[in-house]
Amino acid sequence: MSARLNYGKTFLLGFGFFGLSVVWGVYNAFVPIFLSEKFGLSPIVVGFFMTLDNIAALLIQPPVGAWSDRLRTPLGRRIPFLLIGAPITGVAFGLIPLPAVLPLFVACTSTLLLSAAFWRTPVIALMPDITPSEFRSQANGIINFMGGIGTIVALQTGGMLYKMNVNFPFWLGSGLVLVSALIVYLFIEEPKEYSTTEAQPGMFASLREVFNNADKSGLRILFAIFFWFIGFSAVETFFTLYAKNHLGLNEGDGATLLSVLPLFFVLFAIPSGFVAGKIGRKTTIMIGLITLTIMLVLLYITPASALLTGIAPLPLVGIPLVEGGTRMLTLAGVLLILGGIGWAFININSLPMIVDLTSAARIGTFTGLYYLFSTLSAIIGPNVNGWAIQLTGNNYNIIMVIAPVFMLIAFWLMLGVKRGEAVAG
């Protein structure tokens, strides 16, 4: 590896994440509609069905990451997973809107979930494979920027295409995932130093090693990831209901209000990597956790009427304060902008910290451990927060109290972390 960040190669590698983000953006937006309206399933069944992607990821991504560390082929360790998984993903995704009976629909979605989980970890592991340690935060920022663009394409373009024909967003996603995989295959060359077979511990052995290590940095980071994702999932999952029940907005304006958070996450994905390059990953993550905690507490204690105070006109992602009025950036929107920046500081720098706990030969395994803890929290988080809302008599504002608690637990865990910073080449 050269001792600098290759921006061109990193953007090209980002197409892998771009393709996956388009797929999941379209899947999450429109599959619930099919399940409810086309097949007449109840909300409980729809909710369970929409967690199956996380369950598939939990079971498949970590062991596949470890497998990719051990694999030796003329094409490399990671690319074979892409060449097998991406075409299956593309075809299965394109078929999803076509079945008229539920069993065929489930067959298509199941094939998509399994195939997408099969190649995600190896492709993400390519980033630290080809990037020197001191530039991994910056590179992860670029890759997440590409993923954010994919999500925006899925929601904006997919929404327009869906109105024309319900098949079109899926066919767009299918084509983009195939093109994205082809770009990664043609332009990304894996390091050659893994041409020989060498014994490497598997995922469970590596997890035991992290638990038993006298230095608990790895364990603390993994559990910090688990807790901050539980806190964030509260906001992500229930914000539109919070906006409707606490702020008095309709569902569309609630979703639009929330959209400033992922927008500013994308805008600050690359800068957050450079901030970490200057002040360190741990410090950057902790600033992000404090920023998110402050945002959530302010959302909790500020009266709803004050949160909807107009600050400035803002097209597209602003909300109208009166029927047919100008779209405005509100005080709640300003707080969510801070949240997006804080989330970028956290999310962009956590994977680089994880992979810099280990040797280059085991990057896939530790990428899998990252996904093990983040995916587990994505399954547990919505359930924990859902129970809290129900137990408080459908008080959706309670999530703005619960989420900061998880963020502060993550902050406390990060205080004891001593490893995971960039290593000079």
C-alpha cells in the first residue's frame, strides 16, 4: 500500500456501498407497501418481515467476513464474494415486484437478503485492505458519502419512478447494483501479500480473544457501538410517530423533518474523517456522542410549539408551518442538523477503530465483529424502545430520554479505550 489516500480508488470502491444503499433504500421504502396492500399482511407481520434483513445479516455477515480472511484465490480474498453475491442480488431484487402470490415474493426477498449479506462484509473489508491505517477514517467517510448518495437516489428517484410503474425502482436498483459491482471488480485490485494460505482464527475465536484480552479496548469499542446504535435506532425507527404524536405534524412532514439528519450525515461524512485525522478517532467519536446527547435532551425539554418555530426558508427538506406555506427550517430541524453532524463523527470513525485493533490478515473478521454488534442492536433497539413507548402510554417523547442514556453509556465505554487510533505507515 502506498503511504497516502488514493481518492480515485476510494470513490470507485464506494460504488459497492452505493449499490447496496440503493437496494436497501428502495427495499425499505416499498416492500412494506407490497406486504400490506398487495398481500394484506397485518402491521405486526410486516414489522417482523422487515427485521429479517437484520437477522440474515447477523447470521451471515460476521462468519463470511472471517471466511474472506482465510480464502485464497487468483482473484483475491474479497472479490469472489462480490462476483457470486452481487449478480444474485441484482436478479433477485429485480424480481421482487413481479410475484402475484406470497410464497414467490418471499422466495425473491429471501434470496435478496441472503445474497446481499453474503458480499457486504468482504466488500467493506476492501477499504482497510487497500487503505493505509492513517487514512482509513477519511476513506470510510468517502465510502459512507457514496452510500448516502445511494440512499438519496433510492428515495428521490425511486419515489418518482414508483409513481410511473411500481417495477421501475426495483429495476433501477437491480441495474445499479450490477454496474456498481462491475466497477469494483474492474478497478479495485486487492493487495498481493495474501497469496499464501496461513491459519487465521475464525470469528468466534476472535471474539473470545477480544473478551479475554487484558486490554479491554476492543471489548469497550464493540459494546459502545452496540449501545449507540440502540440509542440511534430509537430516533430512526420512531421519529415520524414522535413528530405526529408529540409535534402534531403529519407523517409526510415528519419524514421530511427527519431527512435533514441523514442529509447532514452525508455532507459531513468526508469532513468527519479529516477531523479524526487531526484530533484522533476516539476524541471525534466522543464529541459526536456528546453532540447527539445534547440534541436529544433539547428535543425532550423544549416545548413542541418552540420546536416548530421557523428559523429560515429551506426548500426540499424544510416543512410548511401552515397549509401551503413556505417550507421552513425549524428549531427541531436545526437540532437534527446537529444530530446528523454528530452521527457522522461517530459512525465514520468506528469501523476504522475496529479494524486497527488487529493485523491486516484479519480485517474481514473484525469487520464482521463490527457488524455483529451493530446488527444485534438494530434488532434489539426498536423492540426495547417500542416497549418503553407502550409502557408510558404511547408517550413518544420518551425516546428522547432513553436514547441519551444509551449514548452516555457508549461515552463512558469510550473513555477507557486505549487502542484503535491510526497507525503511521
